[in-house]
Amino acid sequence: METQAATETAVSAAIAQPMSLPARLAGIFYNPSAVLDSVNIRPAWVVVLILLSILGVVVQYTVVHRIGAETIMLQGMKMNPMIAGQKTDAELQEMAAERAKGGAVMLYVSPLFVYWIFIPLLAGLLYLLAVMFGGEIPYKKFLSLLSHTYWMYAVATSVVLLAVVFLTSDPATIDLQNAVQANVGVAFDKTDHPVLHSLGSSLDLFTFWHLAIIALGISIFTSRRWSWGKSLLLPGTLWALYVAVKVILVFAFAK
């Protein structure tokens, strides 16, 4: 009995102590439950976002340098139905060349927008949804949760992206919108079936993994009063709305 009591005390003490930042950044890949327990005890996000920013800028610079700013600009305009539907290929090429002259820097720093504007905004939306569902989870915990899960997502997808960029003989042929081909979209031609391609590209293994870990964190924040399935409703609802809007826009502007 004494041994069992001592063991339980040691386990409780270990759980009560938040993990160090390096332990969190590594553990989110193989022991996300323990990391999110630590986040629940002591939410932290600033340093994680700084590291995410460094990673994002380095990866983005590498990709832009390898593929070329003009090529990336051209791909972006062709993906924009409001631009591509109004311009010829020659006009798009000319616009891409012009934008690449002064817009390359914006390509390099674009990850900063995702990490310092989009993540706080998304955390706010999750907070509001949690309130609507009757949850009492502080906004700071959502911010910390997303910072850690985006670190996990960014590292994993960056490794795959860099492998694709460096192993492809002609990097200019890479579709950056679907470079990490872990989704159903690869089964549909973008030109012939734009709507199915758009929908399929959203059915992505990395995205589902990300959503699952976010749901795990929300369940932990409620002390498991919310099941994983109920917790998944929060990020799942936002993801479904995003996919619906994207598909509707593609359908509306498809030729």
C-alpha cells in the first residue's frame, strides 16, 4: 500500500510540473497528451510563435530561392479565379514578372502573417465557439494550444515540402498549393475538375492530424468533461466553414 501511495504521489507531482519548452516542442510529436497537460497548467505561446516565425521565414526563403519569385507569383495569380479569368497567359506572365521585382520580400515574410495574425484570430474564434458550447476555457490556453500544434504541423509539412523542392528535377513545375500531396485532391485534375480538386485538397492527412490534436487539447482543458468527439466540433466547424467557402468560390468562378 505504501509503495502504491508513493507511486501515485510521484505521478501526481510529475503531472503538476509543467514541461520545459524544449520538452514540449519535441513531445508534441510523440506524446501530445503530456504536452497539452503541461499547456493546461502553464500556457505559453510567445517563444513558440517566435520559433515558428524563424522556421517559416527560413523555409519560405529556401522555397522562393529554389523555385523563383516570378514562378510563385504566377502560380498564385492562376489560382485566383478573379484574376485568372480576366487575363490571358501572356498578361499573367507580365504581371508576375512585375510583381516579383518588388514583391519577393513579401513572399519571404508571409509566414509572419499566419503566425502573428491568423493564429490569434483562430484562437479567438475557438474561444467564442467554446463559450457557445458552455465551455470555460481562457483565450490564452487556446493561443498556447494553437502555437504548439502549429509548430507540430509546420515542422512536419516543412520537412516534406523541402524534400519535394530539392528532389524535383525542375522545381518550377511544383504546384506550391499542393506540394505536400497527402490529400485526395491529387486524384482530380485541377483544370478539368476544379471543384473536386479544391474539395479533395482539403481532405488532407496532415490537416486531420492537426485537427485531432487540437481536439485532444480542448478535451484536456475541460478536464475531460468534454469527450474528444465533442471537442472536435470546435476546430471541425471552423475547418468545414473554410472548406465550404473555398469550394463555393472555386465553383462560382470556374469556367
